[in-house]
Amino acid sequence: MITIGLDYSHNNILTLEASSYADFTQFLFTSGFKLGKVEAGFDLLTNFEKYDAIILSTPKNINLKPNEIENLENYVKNGGSLLIFSSSGGDYTNKTNLNELTQRFGFKFESDEVNDSMNYVFLQKRPILTKLKPHFITEQVRKIVFSSSCSTKTIDFVEDEKNIKIEELIELGLNGWRKKYDGEKWIEEDSPKIPLMVIVEYYKGKVVAFGNSSIFSSLGQEYGFTAFDNDILIANIIRWLVMDVESKGKVITIELNLDLFYWGKDIIKKDNWGGFSDLINVSLKSFKDNYKEIIDKIKTIQKEKLAKRKDYEEARLKEEISEEKILEKIPEPVRKREDLEDIMSAIEEITGEKYELSINFEEEEMSLPSGLTYTNDNIIEFEKGYPKKAIWHGKATKTFIEWLKKKYEDSS
């Protein structure tokens, strides 16, 4: 079983009993790790070398002793893993000497507090971070928030560099600035893209360090353990430290179609896949093995789509030409049988249907006999019972006049 030891000997911020870190503690227990407390300090390597990883949370108002620093370095050199985190102001504010240890691994915590003037949660000292270097630790991590955090700084010269590999995984955004203690006073300065998290492969061991203790908190859902992807980041860090994780290939960040993302998420849960990496790798392997067949099919579908679009455009063009043809046929005003026949012929070309005239042009010029009148009700009544028009070009048709005469005679 993997064992993790938490430092209890330097007035540390993080303890298992603290309710303010309940979510993180619950994560450790449910992940199956065996937890222990390092209460006797690091004076003797035998007191803590049994642990696969040590969590050294921010000491308060107390220093690590020189022999403790020596032992912790040897612990990592021999294959142990160390998670170190500080908080706002670094060693200066917390009145400790973590940097005397971290400089052995090639970095230090700055005496500052980072801010972002554009991307933050409620307060500028809670910057939202999206500048993440591809790595196992940042896999499936898109957005995190660091609250009241100090920055880190990689040391330019590190002894025995061939046995030390250091990477800066997370950076402050382009709108970053910080409050920094310059040795005499606090000053404000722009600080875009400064590193906030470093990882170190030191001889046989590993170190992860960042300046943010609030990320473990259960008190603030907007900046603590459950905010954004903070919990995924911490889970990945712990697993990278305690497990024999090797990247089999290059880790990349990809943009997934939203429908594919939710489909993949359901499949992973339903069929117990290891994660998106496994699903994507299997998909790419299948694509690789059947590349020519898949590409040929895609090309066929594309050709069919292009052919359909071409047919549609040709039909649309023909329709536009026919419409213009119809408009050209309409005289001002329409009075001739030939005009209407030309219009109907053009319409038939579009619809494919046959049309016939329902108007008797010979009835068009009839005049109403003297003494015979009609109302709008007469027109409505007539057109309900006959398939012909009562009025054509403002004049009563022959059939309508005959209908009026008969109606007049019947009422006499």
C-alpha cells in the first residue's frame, strides 16, 4: 500500500484533523492511501524514509534545522517524493526557511503575492490560471485558481545539473502583477508569465512545489479544493509523486467537440475505461489501422455532398431564370389571353404541373343592362356557387349578368 506522511513538526498549516481541509483529507482516504503523521521531525532519516511521499505544508514561525534539510534532500535523492507548498509572502511572511531546502532542488519561493487584473475570482489575489504546460500533472486540467499565492523562481545555476530536471508547469497570465517584498518594503510590479508551480526530478526522487495553501481548503468553493479543476490538479500531483508514472508518448492538449466530449465521458463511465487518454489512443489506433478505407469513405461522402450542392445550385439558377421569364411576361396591365398563357407556360416549367384558363375572355367586355344593379353581397354569393369570376377588370362578366337577371326575375 502507498503511504503518505504529513509533517506535523513545524507548526504546519495542513493537518488531517482540520475541518477546513476536510475535502482534501477525504480524497486521500478514499483514494486508498495509508496516511501517517511525521511528528518527530526530520532529524533521523529512519523516522520518515518508510513513506512513499512527504507533504511538507507551510511551516509557521519555525525553521527547518540544517540536519533536517540534509535528511530531506537525501530522502528525495534516494527515491522519495516531496510535495512542498508555501503561501502568500513566502518565507518572509511565514517566518520560516523553506528556501534553504528548496534551493537544493533548483528553485525557491518568492516573497510576494500574485494578482491578476483581468482574470480572477472576486478578488485580484485569486487569479484564474489557464497557462498550463502539457504534462501528466496537468492532464484534463483546463482552469484552476490560486488564492493568496506566492510565486516560484528557478535558480539559474544548479549543482550537478545532469541529475536534476526541473520544469515550470504553471504560469501567471499576461495581466499578472504582484506585491513583492524587496528587503525593505512592499512594492507593486507587473509580473506576467512568472512561474507558480515547478516539478523536479531529483536523482531517483521527485518534488512538486507551489506557493498556495488555499487550494486544499474546503472553506471557499470559489477558490478551494473543489473550485474549477483544482481537485483534478491535486489528484494528479499526488499520483505523479507516488506512482511509477511514465508518459508513453507526448502529452498534448486538444479541443473536443462538445457532443463528442459528453459521449466519451458516458462511455468511459459505462465501460470502465481508464480515461480520455485510453479512449483517444484506441480511436487513433483504429483510425491508423483503417486509414485508407476511412479516408476513401470520407472522400466519397464529400463528392456526394458536392454533387448535391451542384444540382441544387443549378436548380436554383434555373428557378431564378424562370422567375425572371415570368416577370418579363407580365404586361402593364394584363389584358390579353396570350399574356396569361405565356405566364402559365413559364410556371409549368418550374412546377411541372399543367394549368388551364378558367376565365372566359369573351365575357370580359359585357356592360350591365340599364336598371340592373348589384352589391358586394351579390358578388360573394355568385362566386360561391360558380367557378367563375363575377367581375373582370372592373366589369361584370356575362355569366354574372345572366345570373343577376335570373335572380331579379325570380324576385319579381
